[in-house]
Amino acid sequence: MMILVWFAVFPAMFWGMYNVGLQTIPALTHLYDAQQLSQVIAGDWHYRVAQMLGVSFTPDAGWISMMTLGAVYFLPIYLTVFLVGGFWEVLFAIIRKHEINEGFFVTSILFALIVPPTLPLWLAAMGISFGVVMAKEIFGGTGRNFLNPALAGRAFLFFAYPAQISGDLVWTAADGFSGATPLSQWAAHGGESLINNATGQPVSWFDAFIGTIPGSIGEVSTLMILIGGAIILFGASPPGALWRV
């Protein structure tokens, strides 16, 4: 079942990577001219790696460039979370002499998807460590914990390091760019204030549903989350069994 849930988040994951690039490249080209942008790219390892992989930092960049740039941000976070969280899982499995539970596949990818793309890797390691150790293993492990490890890890980061997990600077992976999420804009000024800070264009309800807005990597697209939910519901054995739960 847990492996099914792991696969079910793939639509949100792939869309999230694409959206990171979709938000970042227009913001960079809006903020900087060609000479300035070259200096910005040289000063950030994400941009340098993306450029080596063929990403085009131009206004007419295609979806492959956007997806690749998003992957350059997401995959290091996910790898860090998987390795650090996996270390704790293995350690406690050895101490308690039981098998490693496959649920960690879900915890690791969920945590990586509910944080901003700009989250420093050391904070990703701290967050998943808190989630696995303090929210799960300390209560006895999988099936005995009453907290969701991924959400507990994110909550820890929110209260311990709010500047890196909230505010206007963390949602778009463009150096020097500041912009509130549509939800923050709505809370402050109402629905008529929803603006894409990079382009100055209005944000529609369709944009919010599809997920072409700033936000945490895997949380922006309602459509992809619904598709993931459908995969879980109809991929269960027998099909549709979870409707009765």
C-alpha cells in the first residue's frame, strides 16, 4: 500500500519540478539583463548545474529547461531527505531488531514536496531528522506514532527557522526575487489582488487549480493532487476498496 502512495505523489512531484522552473526563469529574466544574469548564474550552484545540463535562461525557455531547473532544486532536497531519514530508519531498525518499514518511502518524498524549493539542504536534513526521530521512532515506530513525520518535520522548521520556510523570499528560486504567494495576497488584500509578481499578470482560479503559482514544490497543483488521490483509490486491491475506509 505504501508503495502505491509513493507512486501516487509522482504527478504532483513532476508538475512541481516543472513549476519551479516556470516560476524561476521568468523572474530571473525580468529582474536582470543579460550581463547581470550571467553574474547571477555564476554565483549560484543550482544555476550553474542547470546551465551545464542545457537549461536556457531566456524568456522563450521551453518546458524541458523548466523541468530540468526544477529537478536541480528538487532532487538534492529529496536525496538529502532520503539518505538522512533512511539512516535513522536503519539505526532504529537495528536497535529494535525489526525490518525497515516501507512507509519511509512515503515520508521522505512527502517531506521533500511540502518544503520550498529554496530550502537549504542542511535544514532539510534537520527537518526530516526531527520528523523521523521525534514524531515516529520515539513513540515506537510505524503504527505507534500519532503524528505525521513529514508534517511534524515541516512544523519544526516553521517554528525553528521561519525565515527559511515562510515569507516572501523562499517560494521562487530566483536570486534576489521577493513575492508573496497568492494565498498571502488573498489574506492581505482579497481576491482582486492576485498577481504574478514576476510578470505582473493577474493570477486566475484556473492558474491556482492547475498549479502555475509559487509555493511548496508539490503543493501547488490541485489537479495533480486529485490525480494522485485517484491513483490511491482505484489502485487499491480490490479497486475502489479505500472508498469504504
